Amino acid sequence: MNTFTLTADAAGPVGRPQEKGSALPGDLAVWIFIFAELLVFGVLFLAYALARRSHIELFNSEQALLDRRGGLINTLVLISSSYAVACAGSAIRADRVRACVAWLCGAWALGAVFLALKAMEFSHDADIGLQLSRNLFDMFYLSLTFFHFMHVVMAMVIVSAVIRNTLQGRYNAHFRVGIETASSYWHMVDLVWIILFVLVYVLH
């Protein structure tokens, strides 16, 4: 499933009712994609943990170079964005469309803040010499964080499509599959970052 397909799924067909009794909010196809993404990240995190176990001193010394405060700020930014997305879901369930759009725009803006801060961190990393070919830790750190960075970009594209469709009147309390699909994906991206932050920035 590519970015275009996922965005289309999040936008949802006009007039499609919310399925009652569904175990998962949103579109089932996107949940399959989410589980696949979690599996990929899980494998990468496991590989990181195994590599760290074999190179503890290297990983500890390289972790000391990372900007933990910046990582913590970005963690709080993404948690706040997930709160905004959750509020958007509550608003649309109450048929408060304008409030839903406002919360979604807030989540999008926080996503942009995350990207800006992370881009600044990447620039700082380059200035101090961190690069993929430098050592094993740098390879994992840069690969994991950039992979997640691109997922935030993708989540923002999906939310942009949902905001557009909400403004066009395609969603309300009874037709909200696209909003809940986008929210589910956003929460997944947030969850992955929290695990990444603890594993790469904090755990020694």
C-alpha cells in the first residue's frame, strides 16, 4: 500500500457510514497497514537491542552525544498532537465539525513543529560528525529516526486530506471513518516515537 492509497483510504468515500460494532475505529485495510508498520519497527527495534547488547560501551558513548532534551521536547510535542487528534475524534462524534477541524489543524501544526525540531537536530548531528557510515550506533540512530520522520510526513499528508474533506462537509457524527482512520495512523506514529525515544535516547 503506497502513500496515495493510504491517503485515499483516510479520506474515505462520501456518504460511507461509520460501521457499528467494529472492533477497531476507522478502515480495516489501514489497520492491516498499521500492524505491518508496527511489525517493521518492531524488527528494527529488536535488531537495535541485539546490536546494543554486543556493543554496550560504543552505544553508551554515542548516546551521550544525542540531544536528550530536544528528544524529550519532541516527545511532548507528539503526545500533545495525539491529544489533539483524540479531541478531533470526540468533536466529530458530537457533530461539532468546526471544532474537529480546529483540533486536526492543531495536530498538523504540532506535527510540523516536530519535523522542524527534528530537522534542526539532524543538522546538529551532522555538525558533530554523526553519519550512517561512522559506526553501528549512528547507522541505527539515523536510520530509525529518519524512517520515523518520513512517517510523520505521511501522517500529515493524510490529516491534510481529512481536513480538506471535513471542510467540504463529507464527515459528521454518522460518517467519520476517514477521521478515525487518520487518527489511528497518527497514534501509531506517536507510539513508535515514544518507544524509539526511550530505546535510543534514554535506555542505558
